[in-house]
Amino acid sequence: MTQLALVIDLNVCVGCHACVTSCKQWNTSGAAGPLFDDRPYGENPTGTFFNRVQTYEIGQFPNTETLHFPKSCLHCEDPPCVPVCPTGASYKRAEDGIVLVDYDKCIGCKYCSWACPYGAREFDEQQKVMKKCTLCVDRIYDETLPEAERKPACVLACPTSARLFGDVHDSESEVSVAIRENGGYPLMPEWGTKPSNHYLPRRKTRHKIHKDELLRVDNPLKKEDIRHEIRDNVSLDDWLM
Amino acid sequence: MHPTFSVIFLTTLIGVGQGLFLALFTEQSYASVNLLPGQPGAFYVTGSLIALAFLLGGLVAAIGHLGKPSYMVTRAWRGITQWRTSWLSRELILLPLVMFLIFLYLLFHYLGWEANPFGTTGVSGQLTLILGGITTVMVFALFICTAMIYASVRFLQEWACALTVSNYILLGGASGFTLATAYAAWAAPELVGFYAGWAIIITVLGLLSRGLHLIRNARLKGKSTLQSAIGVRHNRIEQKAMGMMGGSYNTREYFHGKSAAFLKSIKWIFLLLLFPLPLLLLWAGMDGNKGMLLLAFIMQYVGLLFERWFFFAQANHPQNLYYQTI
Amino acid sequence: MHEAAKALAEGRTEVKNTTCYMCACRCGIRVHLRNGEVRYIQGNPEHPLNKGVICAKGSSGIMKQYSPARLTRPLRRKEGSERGEAQYEAISWDEAFNILEERLGRIRATDPKRFALFTGRDQMQALTGLFAKNFGTPNYAAHGGFCSVNMAAGMIYTIGGSFWEFGGPDLERSRLFVMIGTAEDHHSNPMKIELSKFKRNGGRFISINPVRTGYSAIADEWIPIKPGTDGALLLALIHEIIKTGLYDRDFLTQYSNSAELVNMDPNSSEFGMFVRTEVPEEEGCFDPQNKLWWDRNGNKPVICRAKGADPRLLGEFALSDGTPVKPAFQLLLERVEDYTPEWAADITGIPAVTIRRLAHEMGIVARDERIELPIAWTDVWDQEHQSVTGNPVSFHAMRGLAAHSNGFQTIRALSILMSILGTIDRPGGFRHKAPFPRPIPPCTKTGTGPQDVQPNTPLNGMPLGWPADPDDLFVDDDGNPIRIDKGFSWEYPLSVHGLMHNAITNAWRQDPYAIDTLFIFMANMAWNSSMNTDEVRKMLNDKDESGEYKIPFLVVADAFQSEMTAFADLILPDTTYLERHDVMSMLDRPISEFDGPVDSVRIPVVPPKGECKPFQEVLIELGSRLKLPPFVNADGTRKYQNYPDFITNFETAPGSGIGFLAGWRGKSGEKSMKGEPNPNQWKMYEKNNCVYHYHLPRSYQYMRNWNQGYLQWAQEHSLTRYDEPINIHIYSEVLQKFRLAAQGKSDGKQPPAHLRKRVETHFDPLPFYSEPLEAQLTDKQRYPLNAITQRPMAMYHSWDSQNAWLRQIHTYNFLYVHPTTARAAGIEDGAWMWVESMHGKVRCLCRYTEALEPGTVWTWNAVGKAAGAWNLDGSANESKQGFLLNHLISEELPASAAGAHLSNSDPVTGQAGWYDVMVRIYPAAPGEVRETFPQYPTMPPLPGTPKRRRWQSYFAGRFGKNS
């Protein structure tokens, strides 16, 4: 069975929010749209977004890490938001594992969002239905698009290609390899929701310097044969016969 | 969680309605075996009407919880389709069913259908007893469904326990029996002692259950941590930005936005209004003092509103870990 | 299905290519339209710059297009209203042009310098500069002076190229990448793309920055540093690298002036100059190969780069006439002798052991991980090389170094560090982008005196240029400035991008003279683009005794209502980037890649809104009306129909074959770089993703300062004037010439007495560290903290608060303070606080952060807005909780021996010292109003600005039922 998902590489995410607004612009005018904005030019502007980038600080100065953390629906293998829906509006597709909301069936009771530990769902205050990341289901199967562009808008946009997209059930897929080889992990594993989206941790590159590297025979200083000035003070040379 | 008044009213109003029905039916059961003096049909009819009114009030409050009121007409019917998995769906099925059964119960009493299908066994009013029995089962089922809507959300650890269920049953029952006591003061003064007694017992049990729940929740340790939320093992992690500054659904739906002191005061208000004060008034009104008994119910109901507000506010959703700093 | 899907199915869709302008990065975009309205803006996968990616700003272009801040009609300030009150009436374009034609015509016929044209973050300096030059005014500059001119000047005066458009780190092949003083940069998507690949390929990324945000977040190591001390760090690194012999001797010998002998005779007028063997046959802006080496084999001086010679880099020698000489490298060694890591540790806050390790890492990676590419090439000395080699250590730096008054010398130090590691235009190091490298300094020159500004005559020289010696300065006989911003004067001799940040103050003070009309294009000088914002706003509105404005006429051309437009007498509505033609020209700042020149265009994808007119059309119309030579025929009739026609047919000189666009030239588009105008050029750009990319042969892609093939190609295609080597100026003779003048040792132009000391100090031919000027003049006991800004990746300066999506991300800003520092001042996390400098104070919100050097506070740049500006609601968070740090920063230094009104800028380049400000912090009193200070009266919407939507559900041009 196919399970489409995103793998987010925190090792390269610079927190630019490209995924946030590219998602917004694709989806507001797409099959999942429109996405409401309230008070767009007033106090406390707010709106429906499927994806957000957050910032965390880890550790204390000077050993501080700044972590940018994009978060959207994780498309759980066992999505707790689906069984609680009273109308069947919330569902997980058998063919590719995408968790979706059928806006026409949603009664806006918000119960599904309570049943999501990740806060991945957003209620559209204008349309009064629950909305969420669709993995751009209206892009990824669109055969009018070139094959390379049949990806979620956030994945196409991401300048650091920190967002990988693919089938996590196919062990040879790019995403599976990335998870396997780079220590990919799920969020809040304690709940057993089995999120399909995974995160790749920070990885550090270091150079080790050996002392010998500073004393090489080809050191250019040796070419300069710097002559030291003759000192006035007496040396052993003046005494030893 | 952010307490919504639609849900607070829904759960408390139907609780009263359900409890009142149970009180009526309890009396009828006692009376049927002559433990209590029988009552004329009008007693059940008016009582059921009051119960239905509360249930209807709950239903109206529930509409407020839908995205749009129109969804009640256009989409809510779909709510019956997911009964296999969704406690909310089950509640949606049971609430009208219970109302319908109570209506039948009312109707049978109103029409005075006194048929005894099991013959003359010494038990009179068998038809309404059977109907009432079925309704009672459904009322309990509805209590369980309503409670399980909350208790089944395992992420809300404050809710995810059996005490949520016992609370809903006992507190709904207590408010119903207290209302029945006040009702009896007008309609059947001889039943005041009976109802007051039960109301006191159920209220005390409710106090026990709710008290245990409070103690349990006070000791609760969150299963999720910021560490597990973002997958970083470090004992010092602080959020610096949540990704938006003007608020979002995540900040509106899951946070009560009140101070800890406020929450604490609500707790003491509901504990006071819900338990000792109504108990005192019930005790004092045992002689049939209508005003005191009505006040007991009103006080207990208002206490329930505070209790339900606190119930929601106290629940700390794990998603909140992601929304600590603007 | 629901509404959205239905609407989608019904729509008519098209895709058009153009170039983004949500910041200055200039990525290729594909704009998807549905029924003619913008539906989706995608990064163009076939574009060399962004390769399909797009950032948060680019993805929000829709919300800029439909912003309620858009100006849609020409506006004239209502009679009787004050500037700043934003009371306007709509007028026709014809009226607007008549006003301008009459006024500017009069100025041009009398004293053209009374017209000043300053432009902001525009990308058409070749055109605006052409207009100014032909108008005859010297008073023209773009925003470079307050942006990053130190970066451009410091590097170009050293290696003949610079970061960003002009060059950058070759991260594809680099192994160690050191980023200094960079938060987010214009070259943002390419940097992100490369940084990610670099990390995934196992490269090591070190970030040196007082703050850990953005790029620094993913660094393998973050080295916090005190602001303004980068020079000390870089000099200590040079010290350690030379001391341990980790420099690339061969590279320095052949390709820099390290081994060239400097005259050390203090009594000679040639003191500190290179010893020359002969007078060159041709004088040009290149380094003649007439200097001396000291040959170790013969132990005598030889002509530099003589075959078989092996020069000494260190030592002290005497020529046969007794002149004492030293190789430039010896002088560098002596200069950095005392700049030890221990010395730098105290200044920078970086432990000496870290500085040493950093130096060793750089040197060892450069030496031991050398790259050798099988690419044969020939150098300018006819030497054939079988391969191209490179030392894979690369750097990137930006405003953190540049925006300090010691930035020029800091960046000189960086360029020298990069050079001694042997990383200039080599694989894995720094790589140039066409039209760079250019001679040191480039050949363009300004006028040199008052005689170059004449009525009804184009300016003699360019408004901006690259002085090579004091005689190139644009001053009168007394050494006083000719330009209103005092650029190219003794106050800021190498101000190659001008000093826009002082234009308003100088014009207001009428020092050096009064002007008549100030024309501002796309710069928010009444807010975030000015230092000392509050005072500048008053100056814009200030009148003399006769009731006349000190700056009599103020014209603002912009696409958006802003703090600045409120002060204009005349507002000209520009278009958005989706509505116009534009060129990213080789004559300006193209988007070239390492492998060859690239230029690109914008082509309108939607029609202009209302009466919006592209600013280029305004210039061409005005140029035609004023009969400026490039815009009219010999008989004085209009030459170009419109801007696209101008771009197609304009040539730098009749028949030169050089125009604004390099691609598809020649009658049928068969030529590139050079060729006669092609009537179908725009079409060909349109068909080719709006971009032209010339791929140089691989043998021309490296070592271009000395690559014979490349230099000849560049000369042939008029990128450069000479095919002479561009040797690295480890030792800067250009600077020494200014110093000699200041010392009164040279014959040419001399600085006024009060500036001699300043010029002598700062025009040091070798980099040195000095505390930023403002810090030297600040009571550091009272103001102990540095205050800086960073640019968030999702916002471009002041532009994006009008953007409904982006402003949800940054609705207001905090002052970030280290918890220890904040607690010591008694300020709680999230509380209201004051931040105060000796120039002003601001009330703002505090946020604790551990990702910050504790002696520094910082905030996001330009999130705070004046109430009502950008057509936001008066209650918008931007004006109530958001704040601007500019209120704390002065455009002028406190009076000192060097003058009373010196710009708060680098004394060499005039680069605005944004990051020099010193502050103190304290909590807001309990009863204080909980909003930022200062506050300004709410600006009203202007006639023609669209209605502010109270909510929106945007769907491909529709906003939901309320609109």
C-alpha cells in the first residue's frame, strides 16, 4: 500500500516560510480553497494556513541551537482524527494514505481537531468547515503538469529542498532512504498515531586538525629564511671554546 | 481547551433532562411495586415535558456548535453514518432517540395507555414501565456517549478516564433529581423527601467522583513533552516563534486564555455551587419549601455550568506545546 | 463537488513567465492566471537563478498585487495642507507631466544640480543614472550608500569583484564555508539552494554573527561576535595564518601585489608607493606591470613577474640608489604583528583558542583539500596551465560587516584573508560574475569640479564613479563637495554609491547648497530608509522664514502608499512588478552566474491597475519633454515610443552594439553580448523564460583576473576596457595616494585642514582595526549595548506589511535581549521596555533569547510602521506593538574635530553606520501606555487606494462575498 508523506530535513531548513505561503497561494485558489483571512489589514490579522514554520531555541548561550520547525498535517498511518468524525467528512484515502476532509460533509463540529495531538487542522472561520493539508492532492495526480511538478506546492517552493515527498511504504523511495539513513523520526511517537511525515535531525560536520598539519615541510615560511637580528646580549657562543 | 458555551449548555441541559427523566421513571418503578404512592399521569406528562424542554434546549445549544446552523438541516443527518467509530455520531443518534422515547413515554401517560401486556402480575402500568425501562437504558447510553466523546480523546489526558463518564452520569443525574425535588414540591409534595434523598445521595456520589477526578488531574503528568513534540532531546528547549503573530485556530481553540488564579477560583465556585450549597438547600427544603428547592436546582445548574467550563479549561491539549510563544 | 472545484474547472488558465520582484533577488517566476487574475506564482524550474524554487515573499506576490496600499492615480498635495498630513487630490498624468516639465526645465536651464534624484531598492540604475547624467545633475544615487557599499567598495578595491551580484562563494566545490555578518540576503534563494547542497555534500558551515537566526541556524558552528569587531577577528585570523605559514604563497606571488616592493623612504614623495621601473606607455585604469620584486635567486630587484624570478615576500631591502624597500607582504606581516588572537579575543568576545582553530581550519582545508580541475587555460603573461586549481574555503559576508563605520577596512581585511588563502576566482573559493572582475578601481569616473555641472548640458562624467586618486574627487577648488550628499568629497572620498541617507538632511540644512526639487523613487525616506526618522520627517516639512519649504518641491514615485508618500507634493503611481517591462541589465546589476553573464527581463503578465504607469515610462516621457540627448532625435523630436522601444533600440553610443540587454542582439537575434538592435528581442526573451544566459567556455570560467582568454573575450564584448591583469591589492596604493594627499605630500587635490587627520587615519593602505566612530563618541558607561537589526526571510524591508499573508507571520517585532542582560536591567520576558541611545528612545516589547551575544540587542528590521501607512488600519499591530530601531540611529555623528555635521558613515565610503548605535535598556514603568513609542497621527487612505478588505477568502482574483 502506498503512503504518501513529507520528510522534513531540519538540518537544512533555514526557516524562510516559503512552504507556508506557497501552500497558501496554491491552496487558496485550488480545490481545497479558498482559505480565509480575517482582518488582513487590521489588528491581529489571522487566517487559515495548512502549514506553519516555528522557531525554537535549544540550549544556552553560547551553545545555542536555533531550530526552525515546519509543521503541517502528518498524515498518520492511524489517524485519530478520522474515526471520531461523526459524518465521515474526515477520511484517509486507501490508495495513497492521504488524510482529507470532504468540505461538503463537514458540519464544523471541530471534534477531529481535538483528536489531533499535533494541532494540524485549521478551522476556516468563513466557510465553517475544517481544513488541512491535502499534500496538494490536486497537483500530484494532475497529468497536465510536467511530471517533475506533480509535487506539493511547498516541496516545489522550498529553497533548501528541506521537504522531500514520496511513498514511505516503498523502501527504495527517496523519502524512505532519507528516513533510514539520516535518523528520520516521527513526532510524539508516544501516542501511537504513526505519523507518515518524518523529520530528519540536525547533523554536524567537523574537521579534525592534527598538530602535524601545522608543521609541514612545504611550509612557505621556510622559503623566507627570516634572518633574526643579532642580539646584543651575550650568548653561550661567547663563552664556549 | 477553550470552553465553548454551546457545548457547556448542550452537555448540562441534556444532563438535567436525562436526570429528570430518570427521576420520573424511578418514582414510577417504585410506585409500580407500591413502594411509593402512585401518581396521576399528569405528573409524568408535565415532568416529561420539562425533561424534553431541557433536552430540546441542549439540542438548540448543539446547533450553536455546528459550523453553520444550516448544517443542522443540510448535513447533520450524515452524523448517523459513523456510529461504528464515532462517539459523537452515537450521541447524535441517541439524543433524538432519547427525546423521541421520552416523548412516547409522555404520550402514553397522556393518553392513559394502561395496557398490561404481561397480564395482572400486581405490577401496573406495564407498557409505560417497559417503555420507560428502554428509555432508561437509552438515557444511560446517551450519558455514556456524551461522556465518551471527551473520555475517548486520549490526547486530552484530563478527560481520558472512567471518571469523566461517572461524572457525566452522576452530575447529570444529580441535577435531574434536584430538579425533580423542586418539581415535586409543586406537583407531588409527598415525593419531596424521596427525591431530595436521592438527589442528596447522587450529589454526594457526584462530589466523590468529581473530587477524585480533580485529584487525579492534579497529579497528571503530560505524556507529551516539548522534546517529543519536536523530536529534540535536550532539557532546555524554548519556543521563540509559533509561526504567526495575530493568533490562529490553534491559539483560539485550545487555550482558555485565563490566568491560573482565575481557573482556580472557577474550581472553587463550581465545587461550592455544585455540591455543598445545593445539599444544604435540599436538606433545608426537605419540608417542601418550594423556593429553597428551586434555588437548590438553580444553584446546582449554575454550578454545573462552572464545572463544565472548568472541565474544558482544565484540559491541556498536547498541541499547545507547539503554541507557547508568539 | 464544492464551489472551489467548480470554479476551477470553469476557469480559463494561462501561464506567463516573468521575473520576481518581491525582493532584489530576481528569481524567474511562472505566473499562473485564471480568467486573467493571478492564481499561483511558481518558481521557474528553467531559470538559472532559482531553478524552480521560490521564497515566502515570492509566493505572496498575489497579495502585493491586490494590496490596498496601491497608488492608482497621480496625486497632488492639497493646497493649504501640510506635508505629512497626506491630504491629496487626484490629477491627470498630463497635469503631472506639465508640472514636472515646467519645473525641471527651469532648473535644468539655470542650475541643474538643484534637481536631485534618489532612488531606493530599484533595479534600473542604468536608466535612472542615464537620466540624471543627461539632465546634468550630479545629485543622483540609489540606495547603495545605506545598504552595503562597504562590501562593494572594500572588495572591489581589493580583488576587483564583490559578493552578491558581482560574485560569491562557490559552494558546489567548497569544503569550508564561513559566513560573516549575514542574516538574510538579497541573493537569497541561490544562497539557500547552495547552502543546502553544500551541507548535504558534507561541507562544514561556520557562521560568525552576534545573532543566530536564518542561515546561521543551520551552521555546524555558530561563533557569536560583538558587532563592529569583525575587523579585529579577521586581522587576527590573518595574523595566525601568516604566522603558521598556511597562506598560499604561489598564489600571492603571482596574482597579488604581495611581493611588489614598496618605497619605505619616509622623506620621499613616493613614500608608501610601489617602486616603478618606468613610466608606462599607456595610462589607463589598470595596473601596469612596471613594479619590482626582490629576486631570491639573484638577491636583487627584478621587474615583477619576470620569468624565472622567485621573489621574497618577507624582508627588508635597499635598492641600488639606497631607497629602502619592503615587499607589500612584509608590510602586511608587520601590520598584523600585534593583532594576535589574544588581542582579538578581548575585542570580539571570541576565545583566542577558537580564533586559532578557525585560522587553522581555514588554512589546512585550503591547503590539503586542494581541487584540481582538468581545465587548461592561459594566463595574461602567456603562461599555459594544464589545470585549474582551487582551495576550497569560501566566505560570504554582508551588512554585518558593511554597516559599520569601520566596515571598509574590515572588508579589506576579509578580502585579504580570502586572498592569502588563495581563493579568488578559483574553484571552491570566491567566484566572479560578469561583468566582474573589473580593474581596481573600475574605470568609471565622476565629474571632478563645478565646471562639470552646466546649464542645459549633460553632466561631464557619471554621477557615480570609482575614484583612483584624489584628483578624481568631485570637489571645488577649496575641496568643498559638489554633490548635495557630499559624495566623492574629502568627507567620504570613495562613496561609490553616494550617500542617500544624508541627502535630505543636507538639502534641508542647505549645506553645501539649497536644492529645488527632490525626486524620490521607491525609497521610504520618511521611515525605515532614513536614519533619525523622526527628525527627517520634520525636515521634510520644515519651512524657512518666508514660509517656503526648505526643500521646495518633493516628488515621490512609488507603487504603494507609505510613510514617504505622505510628504510628497506630487505622487506618481508606479506599477507592480507583474504589470511592467523591466531589464536586469549588464549595464546595471545583472544576475550573472559564475559560468557566464546572465541578464533577464520582466514582461507584464497583467495590465496596470488604474492609472499606474511604470516609472521607466515616466523617465522616458520626461526625458523626451526635457529633450535630454539620449531620448530625442537630432531635431529634438521624441526618439522612443516607450520603454520597451527604448530598451530594444538604445545603444551606449551610436553603433556600439551595446544596449541594455545582451541576449538575442543583431538583426535577427543571432548575436549575443554585442550587436545591432533586434526588433524582436523582447519576444525572444519572452520565449526563453525571460532570461539570457551566456555560457563561457570552461577555460574562461576561472582565474578571470588573469585569464587571457576571458579578459580578451570580455574586452571584445565591451565588458571591460582592458585585457590587462587585475592583480589583487593586498597593499592598496589607491588608499596611500589619499593618505599622501592628507599628509600634504602630493601635488594634487588636498583635503581641507579639518579633514586631514581623518583622511590620513582611515586611508591606510593596509587594513587596521578601529572602533566604530559612533562608539568612539559614545559614553559607553551609559550606553553599553550594541543594537542591530536583522532582516526576516519572509519580509523585504518595509514592503511586506501591506501583504495580507506575510504580515500574519511578522505582525510586530520584539526587541531580542539576552536573559542575563534583560534581568540585570529588570526587564521581564514579554514586557514593555525602553531602548535608548544618545539620539532617541523607543518603547517596545522584550523577548528573551539565548541565541544572542549578551552585549547586543536586536530586532527584525522595518516591521514597525507608522499608523495608517501602507494603508493598514490605524489599530494594526505594526504601529501599536511594532517599532523601528531607526529612531535611535542618527544620520550624523556628534560634532568632533573633523566637523559638526559629518555623516554617521564610514569615513572612506560613506556607508551608513546602521549597526554602530550604542544603547541602554530599562523597563517601562507600570502605568505606561502599552504601545510603542513614538506614535504618529494615523495616515488616511489616499484617493485611489483600494478599499481595505475586512476579511477575504481569496480565490484566483475573487475575494469572497464581501468584495
